[in-house]
Amino acid sequence: MKRKPPVSPLEARKAATKRAALNALKRARRTADKAGVELSDWEGEFLSEVTDRVKTYGRAFGDPEKGAPGEALSALQTVKLKEIAAKAKGEKKELKRRPFRRKTGD
């Protein structure tokens, strides 16, 4: 019986981040379906396209400067995924912007 060579820690971490990203994408879609929240066409396409790219390439972005090494999703993709998951849960985030104010010069 032949033994498999041990997996390097880098490869194990890449596989773990890939699984985590796929699970997060699947969880967001499932939560939206269960809650009956209608995702926009763009959001549905985003989830399916990112899932396909992670399955095919192990990560969803090509430029290494857009995300951390060994991560499956870029920083902006992670933010968008969190927004979609929050929308699916029914959590609505209000923008906390204030208008510009004139500086008072004393």
C-alpha cells in the first residue's frame, strides 16, 4: 500500500480557505432562499460567478495585490459577500454619514 506524501502547510491552508469561501458563498445563498429575500440579478450573478472561479482556480481574483496571499476572495469580494449575507438575514445597515459642516474659526 502506497502512502500519500504529506501535504505542505501552505497547500493545507489554501484548501481550507477555499472550503471556507465556498461554504460562505453557499451559506449566503441558502440564507437568502430560506428567508425569502429576493437577491438582485447582480448579487445572484456575483455569487454564482465567484463560486465558479473559486472551484476552478482556488481563488476568485487574478491580481495578487487585490487580496492577501493564500486567500480565496479579495478584500472587496469579502465585503460584498458580507453585505449580501446581511441582506439575506434581514439586517439593514444604515449609512452613518453626516453632511459637511463649516469650520468655525475663532
